Amino acid sequence: MSIFTILKRNMKWRFHNAFTIVITILQPLLWLVLYSTVAGQAMKNTGISNYTGYILPGLIVLVSFSACSSSGIMNYMMKADGSFYRILIAPIKRSSIILGQLLEAVICTFLEVGIMSVVSLLFSVNPQINLIALLLILILVFLTAFSMAGLAYGISLILPNEVMYETVMNAIVLPIFFLSNALFPVDGIKGVLAFIININPFTHVIGAIRSLLLYGTIDIANYLFVVSLFVLIAIISFGWAFYRLNKEMNL
């Protein structure tokens, strides 16, 4: 059994019926339409020419959160049917078990981001992007998804059921998303709120994606800072997932 076996099994689970396929396709589209129409009305006088284009980087990160959070649900499903424990006693490295599940969340993120990005063109989004900028964006999306998937995996091994898991994930994801530059400019914000927004790592990754997507360029020092930050977060989240899996096996 290898990483790719785990990855293939998880992909089959996510797309095992028509409902999960429809949800995977519709969810990013619903967010795109909802935030573009509802929030866009409140942002008419902000000087943003295309609000859908402005929030698209934030929605890309939100899609990553969602795809990775749903990946954690797999552990509860597999525990219920016993497959989780059968995998633990199989001749496979623990790191491979984790990587297979994390990479499935990354692939699902790319799929949903791709669907949403294509549909955003119908909202007059005009990305000023070239091949290099696209590659740089893909790196950022990969690191974001991998980091969140590791966090979700570890949390799913702590909490006893799906209800508590979803509650905790929402308590983490929603503040991170709304206390960032995902939906509105933050230049005029002062005080404690400005400090919280600036120390939010996702403020920086959203800003980097926005610069690359809408302008096709970015300050190289800023990009390297964001990449380094999320490489560190990815390493920590993978280490956290590995630690929790070891604890699970020793129970």
C-alpha cells in the first residue's frame, strides 16, 4: 500500500455518489454568486471596479478551507466502518497515510478553485495573468491547502464526533476568513483590528494571490515571505497530523 493507494481510496470516497459530486461543483459557485451579489452591493462606493475580481482570491482560500475541512470528515467515516484501523495495521508508513489524505484535499481544492475561476469570467473578471504568475498562484494555493489539510487531519483525531469537529473547524475558519482582507480593503483600518488582520497569515496569502491574479506581478520579497511563512505552517501542520496519528495508534 502506498501514498497513491490512500489517495485513490480517498478520491473514491469523496466522489462515491452523485450528491458529493454535485456539492463539490456547486459549493464554490454558490459562494461566488452570493458574495459577488450581496456583498458587492455594499461595496459600490469603495472605488473597486470589479468586486468579484477583488474577492476571488479570498474565495479561493475559502474553498481551500472547505475542501480540507471536509477531508477531516473522512476519518470519522472510516472509523465507523473500521477501515481507519485496518489501514493503521497495514504495511504502510504513517507518513504515507497522512500524505495520501492531505494530497486528496489539495486535489479537491484545485478542482473547486478551477471551477470557480472559470465561472468568475462570467462576472467580467479580467485576470491580468501570465504563465509565471499562474505558476506562482498554484504554489500558494498548494501550500494553503496542504497547511489547512494537516490542521484538519490532526483536529479530526482529537474530537470524538463530526458535530464537534465541524463546530471547532467553523470556529477556526470563519474568524480567519473574515478578519482578513478577503472581502474588503483594510488600508483604512486602525488599532487592534488592524493588528489582528496583519498578523493573520491568510491576509498575506490572499494579498499575494490578488496581486498576481489582477495585476500579473508581485514584489519578489513579499512573495518569498508568504511562501516561507506557509512552508513553515505546512511543516508544522504535517508534524501535528503525524503526532496525532501516532497518539491514535498508541491508544
